[in-house]
Amino acid sequence: MTRFSFILLGSNMGDREVVLDNAIKEIEKRCGRIVNKSSLYESEPWGFNTDLYFLNQAIAVETELEPHDLLKELLTIEAELGRRRNENHIGYESRPIDLDIIYIDDMINEDEDLILPHPRMHLRRFVLVPLSEISPDFVHPILKETNSNLLDRCEDQSEVRLY
């Protein structure tokens, strides 16, 4: 069964553009056909302090993978591109790559491994700006609002600018 997934990519370490480009190539090889991608956006860190700004990009992927299999592939790609998860660290930290599933179709899922839609996406401008660029009219299956409406109502005032 073909599913339509929205994934947010982020990087604030190393050559951010190269890391995002490599992630996109690996996603296309392993996960499915990329049917749309946003511009690159530079955003200030959210939830922690660092001078290293993020590059973010949203992509839309047609995939045959089951949701947990898609997550497994994304975590593998992160590890191969240098992400080391510190299980003892609490909160957010700098990372060479972050791949988050935002939506898979209008699926709602909540288990210990995967929550869909992403539970904090509507609170973050760095997610909503690129997502609204590629899919402004997609309706959040729980909040029943379009991505562009969620962006308009988002209280996050962090800086997100076209790169």
C-alpha cells in the first residue's frame, strides 16, 4: 500500500547542506520516491541554547513502507550520517542530522516508538514554515486545521528564514 509521508530534516553540525543532501539521497534509495521538497530554511535552535543554527527542509515521500519500518530506516540513515543518540541526555542537543516523520497520510498512531502526527509539530515554526511551503492545505488529522492555518496561529516566535 502506498502512503504519503511528510518528513522534516534538520542539521546544525558539520556541512549542513551536504548532510541534508545525503539524507535526501538515502531516503530516496531506501524509503520511496520524493515527490516534493521545500526550500532550505535556517532556524534558531528550539528548546536549547547553542550558537549553531539549524538548516531545515520538509519533504514529501511516496512510500510502500509500513510506518514503523519507515521510522527504522530513518533512524538507520541518521546513524550512518553521524547522529549519536545519548540515551542519558535529557532535552535537545546539537546534531548532524535529525529526521522526523511529521505525517503519514491522515494516520493517527500513538505507541512507545511512533506518535503520528508528530506531537509538537504545530508548536514549532521551523516545522510549519517548510511544511506550509510544500503542503499548505494538508489538514492535521487531530487538530483539523491546515498547515498554513497552524503556521498563522503558531505562537512560536523563533527566527526561521529562507537560506
